[in-house]
Amino acid sequence: MNTTASAPSGPALWRGMDRPTLDAAYDSSAVVADFKAITGRWPERSAPWRARPDARLDLPYGDGSRCRIDLFGPADASPLVVFLHGGYWQMRGREQFSFLAEGPLAHGLGFAAVGYTLAPEASMDRIVEECRQALAFLRRETGRPIVLSGWSAGGHLTACLQNEAGVIGGLAISGLYELEPIRLGRLNDKLGMDAAIARRNSPLHHLPAGSPPLVVAWGEAEQPELRQQSLDYAAAREAAGLPTRRLPLAGLHHFDELDTYADPQGAMALALVELARG
């Protein structure tokens, strides 16, 4: 048997990877056997939360049909945990992530899930701007301090918006902080980024002074390229002197890691509480 790794079949685009290899490196679902079962349960897990009498659903913050916010928990002055969903900026929606409210609400925090227009209808610039508008809406409507969080593409958006007014801390989960490999692969077919757009929206290259504390979390069982995104971003923040905590999640992959957000005693839920309490 020949165990020698095969050479790239085309030109190397990123870290020695040709396009098929690069595409595979960012295909999170392909390496998780029960991916469909896990994500298929999310709407079912979310349904009871959406049926709660204190749930305020479909609050419009912008003109797009997806520019809506779901707000859970008491309308008090406690910090509000805001969640930006994943899906590589081109799939999924806020509605299937309502189950994540369990973790924050168990600790007396509020929870808001934000929707945004997806690619190809929206560009990366527009998606970031819509999420910025959502934060402004929540500041204006609630007056509450915000702990910003997001998973996958939402982790990227969290990193982009960490310095927005009212944000006291952030939890970026398995985010994409350098968008150049995204631009070079098939994920860009719908995003349509050129090099300038990718650079402009890559948090790795924009480390603003005065950033609030940020927890950078990732599943240790994720693909190497996704883990490296988090490692590189955490290292860059640390080198810039920005308050950063690394949160590697042992044995967890890109999808089951979210259980530690929903579980009130999970690692991510406790990280949110720590951020909320300063």
C-alpha cells in the first residue's frame, strides 16, 4: 500500500492546498457522520423556546425580510447575550438557534438571536453592516449592555463588531478570521468577494485598540484549518495586547460544540456569564 500523501492536483492556493483540498478543509459537515441528525434537531429544540410567552419574535431592525431579531427573557437591565448565526453567510437562519437561550437565561441574562440577509443576495460588506444595525437597534430598544457572540460565520461577524458601542465582551466560536482562503474556494461562488473585500472584512488584519474582552472558542475535534483560524486570531489579539481568552473544547466538533452554549453549566455558557459580569 502506498501511504505517501498525494501531491496537489492543481496550483497551490493557500498553505500548499489546491482548490479541491482547500474546499475539503472548510467543509465542516463532510467530516461529521451525524451532521444531519444534529442540525435536524435544532429546530425541534428551539420550538419550545419560541412558544414561550416572554418570547418576542420577528422584531424588525432593517428593510430585508431576514433583518429580524428574536428576543428572549425578561425585559430588565441585565446584560443581553446577542447571537449571530453561522452557515458560511449563505445558509441557515436565526430561528433554529432559539434553543441556545437556555444557557444565558438560566443565569439571569437575556438572549437575542439576530438574522441577516444571506449571500448571494447580500455582499459581505452588507452582511456586516446589517449586523451592526441590529446591535444599534438593540442598544436603542433595550439600553442593555451587550455580550456579543456568534458561531462559524457568526464568529467572524462577532470579531468584526466587537468594538461597537455597548458591547462589553464577546464570544467568537469557530469563526473565520482570515477570509482569503474563503475567497479562493467554492464558498466564494455565492459571496463574490475580491481580494480587497476579503481583506477589509478579515478580523485578523483589523485589531482595534480598546477591544473589550473576547473569548475565542473552538472544538478540538474540528478540521485542522478551522482550528488554525482560531489559533491564529487568538495569537494576533494577544500579540496586540488585547484581552483574549482561549477556550478549546476537548472532543467536540463544529456542531456539537454548541451544546456547551445551551447547557447552563457548559463551558461556553459559563464564559458568557463571566463576560457579562466583567
